[in-house]
Amino acid sequence: MPIPNFENWMWAEACEILDRADRLQRQFFRPTIINVSQATWEPPIDIYETDECIKILVALPGIVPEQLKVKLEDRHLLIAGHRHLPTGDNAHIRRLEIPYGRFERHIELPCVGAQINAREFVNGCLLISLRKL
């Protein structure tokens, strides 16, 4: 049985952790527009299109639906809000992987005319249905 090379294993593990941290940073802390005065993160989305509609699924667990802003202008959909830390004043954060704070997502739509047909929360995700005009 070959003896494992722990030096190579540790190096590969460190590189994998750095790659993951870089991906998370790009995904969640990318500025959405240049003139935003405070840092924002972008929630991940899935977009599905049929002949009649466009459906956008936005991962927003822990978000209160009433505190969301959803706005459609021309070919752009804006989804914005704020996720608050669920800790008390005396809490010590041991690990923080879920993004908190202000979020904003600008989505350019693939078609020219659309209107918001439905908006609902499903399993911690916002599902927006846009009817094509």
C-alpha cells in the first residue's frame, strides 16, 4: 500500500478552499451598480422560458416577502431587499457563510415586452412569473 503524500494533499486542500472562497466572493459580493453607496450581494437565480412566459426563481431563504422590492422596467427586472442577521446582541459568530445585509439583483430579460403575472414564495425561493406581451 503506497504511503499518502500529506504535503500534496494539504496543498490541494488549501487550493480548493481558496477557489471556493473566490467563487463565493464573486457570487455574493459583486457590486451591482457603480453608484451604490453600500455593499450588496446578489442572490443566485434560475430563469426558465416558454413561448408564453418567463419564470425566474430567486434563492432568498429567510427573507420576509413584504420587505422585498420587485420592479420591472422595460427589459430589466430589479429584485432588492435586506437579509438581517438572526443573532442577538450577545452572540459570537463562529461561522458565517450565508450572506446578510442589502441585496440587489438586476436581470436583463430575453424578450422586449413582459409584465409581472405572479409572485410567490416557494420553499425559501421567490418565484416570479412574467407574461410575455
